[in-house]
Amino acid sequence: MADGKVYVIDRVVTRPGRARDFVDAYLAEYAPGARERGMTLEHMLVSPPIWFDDESNTITVTWSLDDVDAWWRMTWRGRPDPGLGQWWTQVDQLVVERSRSMASAAEDVDGLSDV
């Protein structure tokens, strides 16, 4: 088994003045399902650290999963769920752009690659 945590990083640039609305919706509506899929919320960062009324903020959310197997379980639980795509469509009016990436600690890469 490949050891080491896998991190899922969501980066969202919000529409001007909508960062707080996005954060509230993400935590209330998206996060519970993510937790059910085995994800643990590590950090939610707001950049810059001020709620703008007329500018965009960047929200960076870091989730963790215990290992590659947990990442695969989360992935296969989420892929067939139409509710995830519907949720992102629902909050589209709050978002300018978004991306998701995966990462691990450098010392874990060799072990995680050996699957």
C-alpha cells in the first residue's frame, strides 16, 4: 500500500464582493458531502485577507486524504454524483474561475507513486 497523505486543493477566484457568500455556501453545502467522501478539511484561506466589496478574492481550500486508497475511494464516490456538478453550477454566479489540483509532501511522492 502506498503511504502518505494526498491533498486536494481547490482554488477559487470569486466574483467581486462575493467571497464571503462563496465561503458560506462551500462550508454549508459542499463540505458535508466532501467529508462523507472521506476528505478532511485542513485549511480554507482567503487572499487577500479582507472581504472586498468591489474586488475578487482567491479562496484556497486544502483537503486531505489518508493515502492513495482513500483518494481513489473519494474519487469513485464523487464521479457518479450529479449533485457535485449541480452544486458548482449553482454557485457559478459567485465564481470567476476555479481549479483543483492534487499534491503530497515531497517525502511521500516515491511511496505514493508505487501503486
